[in-house]
Amino acid sequence: MKKSFINIVFIILLIYTLVGIVTHPKLALDSAHDSLLTWFNVVIPSLLPFFIISEILIRIGFVNFIGKLLEPLMKPIFNVPGISAFPFSMSIISGYPTGIKIISSLRSKNLISKTEAERTMCFSSTSGPLFMIGAVSIGMLNNPSIVPLVIYPHYFGALTIGFLFRFYKKGEDNLSHYYTLQKKNLNTSANNININIKKTSIGKIISDSIRSSINTITLIGGFMIIYTVLVEIIFVSNFFSLFIKFIQKLIPVQINIEVIKALFAGIFELTTGCTKISTTNLGLMQKIILINFLIGWSGFSVHSQAISFLSNTDINSKIYIIAKLLHGSLASIYTILLYAFIYKDIIKPSFYPYPCYPTDSIFILEWSNLLLGSFKLALLMSLCLLISSFIMMFIKYLFQQNN
């Protein structure tokens, strides 16, 4: 019954969007055009390298090797295997929805149990620093001094959720196929990389990884366009006017209509909502608090992308939605606390903000530079994970020697 209701709502939204496109063709074309340019100029060069490299590393068994070494760090803090460090670190660097994509790949290959995957996804779905620094702090709010108040609350919120969800289904530990790998020694884990490469040619591994990554990036672009068009159509509809009046009657405090509009947009599409909040007449701290909530929440556009990946596994997507709502709330709370105790005297008033997304045209040179930069970041993060793993192994060895 519940599933039928969701399907009915989905069909109604599709029909509503179709009618809106017919009745407002120019609005639909403009919003789709802007979303498509953002996808091409920003999303493809930023995320595609991470998708390709992560797929290759998973297929050759590199992630298993890293997971074996990082087990002493991840297990005590988050109650997840060391392999969970890979989607977490990649998500921190590249942003949505890389972490969820990697987790779904790990689960589909039975390298992590259902419970461990659900714990991991709660703290491995984060925004990337390029969006929070370049788009939000500098582009939208035009104030580089607020960078700590945007980045720190977001990542503190993710880590807090990871720690809280370590108790989720606590009795269902050590269920994954991955734990059978833990019994093997380090040399065996390293030899698995050679076995996987010999078993499947490196050319096929790369081609399959590229094919899977391109399918993923195309899917993301489709969701971006759909939700951007849907939000703009809702804004010009009578439904939204009635919704605004209902909210104003429901809440006794006088609220700016533009703020409600911006929050409504952000619930559906992150970039649109953040851009609209940055152009309201709210104070700087109020803008940051609301924007940090939206970045933690990430929007139904990102949720749809994540759920499309999770639908190929047995991972419970409801846990993901709950975690993202908590993430947004915690990010706002941490913003208030950090401002009150640390950054109150540092934050400067912002100039008149201007949105940096979407771009007006295609820039090939900037596109190629961003693509190469993303490849470098992905490779650098993989190298850092390897180095960190060996450091953890060395610390564990010293600890065992002292005991």
C-alpha cells in the first residue's frame, strides 16, 4: 500500500512536470540549459576521474589491501571494516555522490556486509571542498573568511553521525565476506591484486571502469536537469503560492517569502537553494546556517542519485535519508557553536553576493584543467591512503612489540 502511494505521487510529479514544460517552454528550456552547462563544466571534470579511479582500484583488489591495513583505525571509531576508509576519503575530496557509488560497488561485490555498508554510508556522503570553498564561500557569499564556518561544521557533522551510527545494529557485526579476508596475511592481500589483474586483463578492467563511470555521470546529469526544471516550474505555479500562504499562517513569526522559496528550492536541488539563499536579505550568519543545513541535507536531486545506486543492492535507503537529515541539522548546530566560541571576531561582513553557478558557456580550457586536477586529486588521495595504511601498520607493529 505504501509503495503504491509513492508510485502514485511519483506519477503525479511526472505529469505535473510535463504539463509545466508544455505551458512554460522557455522557463523549462532555460533551466535545463543552465543545469546542463553546470553538469558539463563542473560535474563531469570534477567527478568522472574519481569514479574511474575508484572503480579500477576496487576491481584490482587495491581496496582490500588498504582495508586490511586501516582496520585498527576504522573499527574502534566507527565499528566498520578498514575498507570503509576508501569511500569516506573519496567522498571528502570529490563530494556527492562518490561515496555512495563506491559503497554500492563494495556491497555488490560482497566486500562489505549490509549492516557495515549502512553504517559507512551514513558518514561517507559529503560535499566536496571545491563546492564549499569555491562555489559557496567565494562564489555565492563572496567572503573567503567564512570558509572554516562552511567546511568544519559539515565534516564534523559527518564524523559525529559516523560515531553515532557505530551502535546501529550492534549485534550484527562481522558478517561480511570481507572478514574472511582479514584472516589472511598482508602478503596474501597484496597477491590478490596480481591475481585479479592476471585473471582479467588490465585493458578490460579500465574499459569496464570507464563504461560504468560514464553511465553514472550521465545518470547524475539527468537527475540534475529533472530537478532543476521541476523546481522552477513549481515556483511559477499556483501551488507554490498556496504553499507560501499556508506556511505564513502556520508560523506566527514573519518570514521572508524569498527565504521560504530558497529553502524549498534547496530541499530539492542543492546548488539552486544555496544560490537563492545567498541573494536574500538575511544576515551573513543566518545565510551560513541555512546553507550548511542544505549542504548536509544535499537535496532530493542528490538523494535520487544515491538511491539509484543503492537500489542495486540490499542497502536500506531509508537509513540514508535519516542520516542526511541529521547531517544537515548537526552542521547547523556546529556552525552556531563554532561561531560563538571561535570565529565570532574573525568573520567579516560580506559584500553583495553573486552566484557562480551555472556558467554561461562551455570553457574547454577550464574544463580540461579541472579534469586533470581531479585526476591528480584522486591519485593523490589513493597514495595518501596507502601511506596512511602503512603508517597504521607500523604503529600496530610497535604497539605489539612493546606489549
